[in-house]
Amino acid sequence: MPHMIGPGCEPPKRVIALRFCFHFPIRSGLGLIRLVIREIMRRGARDLTHCISIGSVAMQLRWSIVVGSMRLRRIDGQYFAVSIIGCLIVIGVLIGSPAKSQPVAQALTVPDRQIEQRVLGTVHESYGGTSEVRDDLSLTQPFDAASQWALVATKETDLQGTDEIVDPNPVTICFVRSNVPDCSEKALFPISDGDADNHGRLFHNFLEARIVYAAADRTSPLLLLKTCSWAGGNGNCGIYTFLFAYDRARDKFDLVFHDIVPRNNNGTTRFVETGSLLGDVVSATPTSNAPYGYFVSVYRRDAAAHYAQVLRYRSKTHYNDGNRLSVVDSEMPEILRRLGLWKPGDPLPIPFAKPADCTKLTLIKGEEWCH
């Protein structure tokens, strides 16, 4: 997770002062002070409203020192001494001045490595074993969080696989609030349809974590997580999909949706990020009896901001029928028709994942095909 200076925070004052001490040759200490004040006024708004990485600031500072040192050689000794004194005065004033209030929390206040060690320590205390960090995601800025929030996923490394189980090492997902990890899966993921190990851990592969938006103009952010249960020798596992919403009043992330489908047989759960179903979730679960198809479900946020099922039917699409479109794409005309958003004769919905060589879309017995 990069160390960032978040929106609304002050730029490092030492950086501003030192950049001008070394970058501009001045004939007097007063001249230096005037230049620094004028430049801070000119640049202040931009520096206070844009995120810049500490690494890039350091790079700029090192370059400024090199350029400045070359220019300083051309300054007379008398003016050089005066300029240095003025520079030191300005640096002291800037560093000693009180910091302004921070309306938005910064991403993390301690180095990433320390956060990782705290997470790994918490995972070990809770579940034992040796783990390593697989992924992380800062949550503070996307959700305008009141505290500093991050997500960290770890994976145990101690266990050896067998013919029946390819990788038995579990994954632990932790929410980190104000640099304090919470890795209690039973509390973070209160679901009843999972297959947990003897420590209560549900996940054995971490697939993705990203921010999605349930409304237009990138508003109503949600945290989307995808994980997988144990994968057997045939590669099949249960794919979990979770959506978390942030409650600023309580400074807490709440689970508002979860689903699980088998990876084999093209089962899928998709958060819709564009079109008339923006913000909805479509799930396709393989049926267990002939004719083998899918149960297609659509979920939509209710008044309490949780997802509730608004549609469920048996698909027009059959397993292994030769259609190159995903089940969600092939079923989209039927989904929209049942929701009153499409009728025969309307243009066919554009697939979310369209094959590169797909030149023609057709509707055959209610199923959209790509040719």
C-alpha cells in the first residue's frame, strides 16, 4: 500500500522550504522569504488538494538539491551566507508552525511493513501457523472513512497438498481500522452456507478485492471481495462473492451481500457496473438435474441498503451448449424482459464480455448467441 498524502492534508513544510532554499539563488535573506511566501501562496491550493507520494517528493527534493548546489557556486560568498541564514529562518518558521486540521484521514500512519507484521501476528495468535501477505487495499479515501481503514489478505504457507486437495493452506482476510487488525472471520463474514475448517476459516484462495460503485458518477461505493473454498483435484471450488458497505456514522463496514457458486460448469456471480442493471448482482448457479442449465437470480439493494432477490428462474441457456457467451450475457435478454426492461424487437444487449471475433449477435429460443 503506497504511503500517500491524502486529500485535504498539508504538504510537508520541510519539502516546500528546502525546495526553494536550494533551487533559487537569492541575493538576500529577505528576498528568499518573499520568494518562499509567494510560491507557497501560488502552489498551496494545488498541493493541498492532490495526493502526492512521499517517494516522488523525495525524488524532487534530491534533484532540487543537485540543481541548487550548482547554482549556489555562482553566488558571491557574502550573499551566499545571507541567503543561507534567511533560508534557515524560513525553514524554522515553517517547521515550527502548527499543523492545520485534517478533514480527511490519511491512508496509513505507520509503514506498510509494520501493518503487515501486526496482521500476521494477529492471524498467528488466532489460528496458528505461518502466513504471508497476499494482497492489500486501502479503504480510507474511496469511502471517505472517518478512520484509517485497509483490507489485508494473508495465506498460510505451512501445509502440503495431496492428490485430493491441491492447496490446503487457508486464506485469512483482515480489516484494519486505525492500524488495528480484525481477523475474526466468523464476525466479519456471518454466513451459514460456507464450509469452514476446524478453526472456522472459510477461504483457501483469494481472488480479488476492489471498489465498485452502485450508482452513476462513481457514487455509492462498495467493497467487492471474491474468494474460493478448498479446490479439489478437478480444480472445482466454491466461489464466494461479498459486498461490504461503509457506515460512516458507525465507522464500520457491513456485509450487505454474499453468494457462493461452483467454479466448474461456468457458475458465476457478477456485480453489474453499467447499463440498466447498474448496481445489481446477477448470479448463475448450475442445476443438479436435467435438463442441465442454471438458476439465474438478480439481487437489488432494498430500503435498508442490503441486497434482496428480485428475480429467479431456470435459464434458457444449457450447460455445454456451445454458446461462447457467459451465462449472464446469454441470459441478459431474458433477465431484462422479465424485469420489464427489454422486449422482442429491441436491440440485443451488448455482452459484458464479448469475444474479440464476435461479429453478430442473435437471439435463439430466448438465448443470446455470438457468431
